[in-house]
Amino acid sequence: MTVKVRFAPSPTGFLHIGGVRTALFNWLYARHAGGEFHLRIENTDTSREVAEATEQIKESLAWLGLDWDGPVTFQLERSERCQVEARRLLAEGKAYEDEGAIRIRMPDEGVTGWDDAVRGPVEVPSEELEDLIILRSDGRPTYNFASPLEDWLDGITHVIRGDDHVSNTPKQIRVLEALGAEIPVYAHVGNVLGTDGKKLSKRHGAVGVDEFRREGYLPEALVNYLALLGWSYDDKTTIMSREELVERFTIERVAGSSATFDYEKLEWMNGVYLRALGEDAYAAALTTFLGEQGLGWDAELARRTVPIVHEKLVKLGRYPEYAGFFFHDVTLDAKLLDRKTLEAAGGVLAELDPFETEAIEQALRLLPESLGLKPRQAFQSIRVAVTGSNVSPALFESIELLGREKTLERLRTAAALAGD
């Protein structure tokens, strides 16, 4: 049997990170089994559809490397088949008309159950299942009819989805039984929660793929982190490549309990991935990120800054604040500036040849003693004047990258601001 799974988001909003985790589990399961991963847009509720959402869903999955098999399908494309099958059930006495709509008959006794691949055996008393509308009076199919019907037509073998769908499953099983279709394996995974124990939402920070992308997370790091939200390989392995995740993923190790989204852990993991990049790969990721942010900064200069930012940033989104002084003027705090130090530094650097890191360091390290200052006092004033902050990349390397002209200009501006 070829494993076939599907990710079926509703296009009523942008893709939430919890939905991405569900997509990832489906993708990993399919790739591990050598099966197929399909993308279906469940657009039965046309009144709530957001036009841009479908493209955003596709772009988000593509950025994460979650490729799908075959074309993207849309649930409403099967509307005609839904109408045909609803009328068949009507003719077979398995459904009946109700004010122009068609309802499927649910059993009055017994239980409706399934062996959930994550939660174990689940049973729902049949008396709790009311007769389900499968076709509205205007001919449109309902979600709980169209979704299982399409699973049947597409040969879906495993339905892996969030546990908010548990209440839908007994209804969909009864629909499939009425259709004469084989029942897929159901696996309901726990929710993704914030650190406060509540369902992840905007109040916790970024929750959409676009937001994580804008903040400068690497897709590889995000995939690795999301895989560990409700699944583990063992009790100690954290960093895993995409290939390792595919090789190791099994449904048996997926937890039914909720998982907590820890932004600090994600940042740590993203930092690990960033530091593991070679300088060329880091530069490519950085310049791509800056381009996506529309900053228009000099890409070659950004590449040249890589050696002094590579080990410092846990996400690329911090680069503009940390190293933006290379590309734009800085705002100065006069309280942190010392005029004599800045004038002395300017005098030394004006005559320096060559204007390179080693020579810059040797020259500036002689200043504090000659001025009767502690090194920390002198270098803080110079650092603030040059970078606009007392937290910045390596000072001497930064001065070389800025160049003599721009460095001297900033020292003069800062000295004037410092006053006597």
C-alpha cells in the first residue's frame, strides 16, 4: 500500500504555525514511507475565503521545503461529484431531504469508534451524532461531507490533523461507511500552546510563517524546531537535518498531548543553524533576507560584514539594528561621548597607513594611557561615535569596513556634539 496523506488548510486566513506543524508531520510521514503528500485547499465555506491566503499557504510551504505531490486541489472542484454522491445516498435511503437540504442518517445506537494512531482507541456514543447536513439547499456540500469524500476519491490512507478535528471524525467515518469507502487511519495530534498554556495566538508573538520569515529565522531551523513540537526521536537529540527527520520520523513517537511553543528555544536553535553556515552560505542568506525586507543596502558591504556578525546573531532580523550603522547615519547619545578621546582618535586615524584592522587596533590601543583614561572609557566613546551604540560588532574591524572617510566624519560629528 502506498501511503497517501494530505494537508488541507482552509483559505480563510494566513497559515498559522500550528497548521504548519501539522503539514510538517504529514510531509515527514509521507517522505519517510516513500509515499505522497498532497495539498488540498478546503474552500467549502466560500463566504470566508481570503483571496491571498491560498498563495500565502503555497509560498509558506515552499519556503519551508515542504513540497507536495501533484497539483494543488480545491474542495469545491468536487462539488458536482458531491452532489451526485449525495443523491445516491438519498436514493439508497441512507439520507433524506430536509427543507431543501440533504441530511445523512446517523445511527441511533451503539458507538462510533476508531483506533487513533496517536490517541489510541476512541469511541463516541452514536446518540451524540445528529443527522448531518451533507448538501445545503443551494447545492453546496458541507465540510464534513466534502472532506471525507475527497479523502476517498484521492485514496488518502492516513489523515494526520490537529485534535480540534476529533469531534469531526465520527461524523466523517459514518459518511465514508455510507459511501462504501475504506476508512483511513486517523491520527490526531495535540495543539500548539503558548508558554501561558493557552492556544498559540498573536499575544504570544509571531504565529504566521510570514512573520517568522520577516524576523530572520532560517527555514531549516524552523522545520527542525516544529518537528520537536509533539514528536521526539529520543530523549536527547535536538538538532536534526531535514534528511535525518525524514529518516527518523514515526507516528508512534507523536504525542497526543499539547506542545508548548518556546520562542527562546527556537532562537537558540536558529543561532545554532546560523553559526553552522559557511561564510558564503551565511552571506547568501543575509543578502536574501535584506532584499526581502526591501532595505536596498549594499549587498557587497553586507557580505564583507559577515565575519564580524556571524557568531553574534541568533536571527537575521537583528542584523539591521546590530549592523545597520554600516549603511546609514547614526543617532548619538552625547552623554556617552568624550570630546578629547574622539579628537585624539580622529588625529591618529587620519594619518594611519595602511587603514586596516591590525594597524587600527595598534594605534587606538595607545590612546587611553596617553589620555589618562581607562580603556573601557575611551573605547566606549569611540564605539558610540562610530556605530551609534555601545553594543556593536568588533570595533576595529568595523572601522576598517566603514573606511577612513566615513569614520573620521563620524568622529568629528560626535566630538562637536560632545562639547567640552
